[in-house]
Amino acid sequence: MHRRHEPPYAGGEPASEESMGRRSERRIDDRPDATSAPAEGPDDQEVAALHALVAERLKQAHARVHALNVSADAKTALTRQLLIVSETAKRDLPEAARRLSRFVHDLDEGHPPLD
């Protein structure tokens, strides 16, 4: 047993949820096993393919920026824009693909997209 002024795990048994005045909480070890997860559906495959495409195009865009004959400051600005596209891909993949497409189009047109 532990005394009332000690934290719940100070020794012995952990305090019960009732004595702590908490409702039941979901714990990390309550997650379902990965083996019980449903198989990937067609949407998951499409998202994975888009991720792979954006990743490859980002890699190519970085290589193109690196090869440009512009100042170091211009390359830094362009690289930052590509990093913004990378960060956007974590939250909104279709938007990142659109931004990257515009970026590459501007490079193809011969005017680097400097903001």
C-alpha cells in the first residue's frame, strides 16, 4: 500500500482509476496489432503511388536547382521552396503535387520561381 501523499506508482500497486477520479483512458498498448489491420485498399495504393511520384519529382527538382547557373542566394531560395513542398506533402499530398508541378513548369519555362 502507499500513502495518500505519494504518487500512484511510488511503491506497491498502482492506484485504481476510481481512486484517481479518472475515466478509462486508451493506452498505447491497447492498439490493435498490425496483423489485425485490414489489407490495403485501392485508395491506399493510389496514395502510396502519389507519394512515390512526388518524392521522385522532388529529388529531380533538387538536382535541377543544384545544376542551375544562378547565385547561391537564388539556389537557397529555390531549395527552400522545395522544402516547403516537402513539408506540404506531409499534410496535403495533392496540394504538394500541384505546387511541385508549378515549380517544375516555371523551371522548364526558363524563369526560376523566385518569390
